[in-house]
Amino acid sequence: MLIRTRLPATPSAMKKTKREFLKETAAFAGLASMVNWASASSEEDSLGQVLPTRRLTRNGERVTAFCLGGYHLGFTESPKEAERMVERAMELGIRFYDNARKYHKGRSEEYMGRFLTPKYRDKIFLMSKAPDRTGAGVREQLDASLKALKTDYLDLWQIHALQTPEDVDKRMKNGVLDAFLEAKEKGKVRYIGFTGHRNPKTHLHFLEFLDQRGLLFDTCQMPLNVCDPSFESFEKHVLPVLLEKEYGVIAMKTMAGGSMMGGRIDTTPDDIRTKDIPDVVSKTELSLANLHQYVYSLPVSSLCSGCREFHEIEENVAVLNNLKNLSDADKKKLIEIAKPYAGQIVENYKRVFA
């Protein structure tokens, strides 16, 4: 376990002096070097081989470095097919499962409540997220999640999709933080975290809010991919702060939700034409494996990705099982290849704040 240090103040904006930038970069490099994230441990349980695991929490809790996203599971209309997907994921050694209360109007949680937790609750690390903007609302959503997932506790519960600094302030004023702290104290959830994909300033604002109250959450889930360093970057601005505070970092949008393959996704604005979304993988020498390799080579705890087909789960697992750590030069090359495509067409979930 890392040695605890005094919490640094979180910058309220991303404008930094040269000295601040160098200090941040040094903190990132120093903390990243303390753990060889790519050489995650290999484990087994009573079901067989488990995927490599990485540390998620300050007390040493470990999770599989690949987390199966719940959103895409809810796309299937067939409960039988959903069951087959869950069983295949368990066979392949995935033990970390993501969800959120409103994914497909609760169907994603209901599928996991039918096919995952009744058989495997003691083998998995289960998380869900609450998007409501009031304390009363997230309490109701937690109870609904527990009921749908057929469990009396979550391993991780996260504030879902923080949008702007103003959104953070409103949710906190309306009791969301109090509800999360209460749920952890009562044992309904073991750990708490937050997510968001709009802009790094939102994450930094929330972290500063917690700092001012002497509080720490356990995890943060945010976009990390080869385009991110070149536009409104979570990797550059938020990841070093999280590492210094010993947060578990859960990567998402590794393929920009599918936009890197030219796909239209749920966050694509109406004014972006589908034909204008570039297929970055086809247009460049980047491979699908490169996209995951890049993120696994960052000091993240887990990579969360949704899968709609068997082969997608198998391909994701194969990348992790055959992972080779990328050098700094390798990562820089991938960033340069992707740089022309960074921005709000591919990373359409991001917003630019003043």
C-alpha cells in the first residue's frame, strides 16, 4: 500500500505556471513508478483463472484490470443472450462489473441481478452509479439498484456523470454528498466514487470541494484514450491529482465510445453528421489493440468497456492477457498518430468551458 501524504490543494483552473506544470509532471511520474501497473498480479478463484488484477483502493482492494461495462449489456432484447454474455465473461476471468441505475431504464441492472449476482456475488466486485441530482433521489436510486441487482450492498457506488462545476455545486447543495457518505457509513456501499466525461475542470472542481471539507472519495471514472492528451485532457490535468491523492482510477471511453471507429454514439450531438465522424482505426496505423494497450500502460486500476458481442469480450480479454507495457516513446507515437482526430467530433462527449 502507498504511504499516505498530506493532501495537496487542487487547482481550481487548468492554467498553470511552468513551475506548477513541472511539479505536476514530477508527481505523476513519481507515483506512477511506485507501482508497475502493467505487470498486474495473476490470480485464481474456485471458478478458475482470473484476469490480472490491479489495486483499486487505498486499503489494497484489487479488481480485474478489465471491467465489463453494463450499458452495452442492456442493448440485447434477449434475456437468454444476456445470460450467455455474463457466463462467458465469468469464464474468461472478468470479476469487475459496472452498471448504472438508468442504463436502459434499469434493464442492465436487472440482467445482472438475474444472471450474475445470484451465482457469483461472492466472486465479483460490483459497482453501480446514481445520476440523480438530489440527496433524496440518489437514495431512491441506490435502493432501486440493490433491488434490481439482488444484493444488499454494492462494492462501489459512484456519483454519475458530473457535468459542470455548477452541476457539482447544485448536487452538493441538494444533499448528494451527504447521501453518499451516509450510504457508506451504513454499509450499503463499501466504497464511493464519481464519474464524468465533459471537461477536466469539473473533476478538479469536485476534488477541490472535497479538499475544502477534508474528505476523500475512493475512485474516479473518466475518459482516457489516445486522443485525450491533445484536447481538454483528463490524463494531463486530472490523473496526476488523482494519483497523488491515491484514488483508484477507472478508465472509460477507451475507443471514444465507438467514435474512433466512425460510429455514432449516444453522446454525439445532432449537428454532427455521421458521415463526418472519422474512422480513426481505418484511416491510421492504429489498431483496436493499440487503443487498449495505451490505456493499460497508464497508471489506472481498471479499464471499463462495454461489449455487445461475444467476440468483443474475447478480444478485450486477449489484449489484457497478452499485454506488453508500452514505453514512453511508444505512447508518444500513438498520441501523435491520433492527434489530428482529437476534438469534439470524435470525443463528442467533451465540452469546452471558458
